[in-house]
Amino acid sequence: MTYIATTINRCAGFLSLCLLALALSSAQAAERVSPATQDKLARQLPIFNLTVGDPVFIRTFKKESQLEVWMKPQNANQYTLFRTYPICSYSGGLGPKLRTGDKMTPEGFYAITPAGLQPQSRYHLALNIGFPNAYDRYHGRTGDLLMIHGACDSVGCFAMSNSQIEEIYYLVEQALNHGQASIAVHAFPFRLSEANLAQYRNSPWYDFWQQLKVGYDDFNTSHQLPVISAENGRYVVK
């Protein structure tokens, strides 16, 4: 019983620290998320039957230089596309990030946790997408601090304008504050249609992109988040 009580106390303490970190992060972000941005979202979200705090999902596409924000309305099972933002800048070409310093932007399935909120970033605001994930670590890929951030300048990150990152950051932060454990980020080289993928059949990353396509197709079909894991060095959609 003593062990159980100690464990519960430790978990409660950890939860308290997480909640405190979120509160501090929110207070710091409030300095950089303008009232105009918050008012704009408050006006536009209801058009899509959405509200601040609804669950969020992000997709990025390098070739098209686009970032999508999807949200799930209350009492709904499917996500709705809220906004498609032009990516101001990303570094590197098509293909995954392999090592620290290669200046490549990641491709794969990632997640923003409360610890990934960076309200005091020198790039206005930033969201750490969680590179490297289990798949990356299995393949010996290295790097850290891979972000979606503002300031329109990138070395391995997805850079947005400051006005765009304010919207994205605020929606992510509020979703986490309202109970979403993490925000899925699916990072693709391009829209993985059969026709688009066929153009890259001779690429060394063709097999890797075929793995990403399974997750891409699953969401496109259902508009529900697939459960994705890394097993024996491959992405598996369940």
C-alpha cells in the first residue's frame, strides 16, 4: 500500500508540474499572441462549427510549401480542415532529416507535447514537433529542436510568418490546455497521391514515402487520426 500511495503521489506531483508549465507557457505566449489574432480566430472558427480549445491536427507538405491545420468539432468523430497556410520557408530538399547539421526538414509522423511549446522563442513563437521519434532513433537519425516557428527564416524547421505562427501556436496551446495530450504532426514531402508518388519511383526515398502514404491515405479516407507506430524500423498504421 505504501508503494501504491507513493506512486500516486509522484504521478500527482508530475501532473501538477505539467499543469504549472502549461500555465506559465500560456502566460508567456499571451505576450506574443495579439488580441487581434485571438479576436480573428473567435470570429472565424464558428463558421466551421469549431471553437478555441477543440482538438488540433497538423499536416505539412514541402513541395507545395503548405501547412494544414485540421480541428475536430465538439461531439464529432472527424476532423475538419480549418486553414491552409503557405509555409514561408523550409530548408533542404525532399527527403527525411538524417543527421544533426544536414539542414534538412523532417518527414514522418511526429507530435507536439506541452513541453514542446516555446513561447519565448527568438523566432517569435515556436512548436517543437518531437524529432527524433522512435522511427528516427531506430535508424540512427540525429538532431533536435526541429520546430514550426515564426520569423520566416528556417534552418531545418518549418518557418511561418509571425501572424501565421500566432494563430497556429494559439490553437495548439489551447487544445493542449483543454485536455488534448499531444498534437499530431504529419510531415510529408508532397501530397502523396499515386500520380505524385509515381514521379519519384526512382528516388532512394520511394520505399520510405510508401510507408508515409499509408498514414496519408488512412486520414484522407476517414478524416480520423490513424494510430501509427514504428515496428522493426518501419511505420505501421493500425
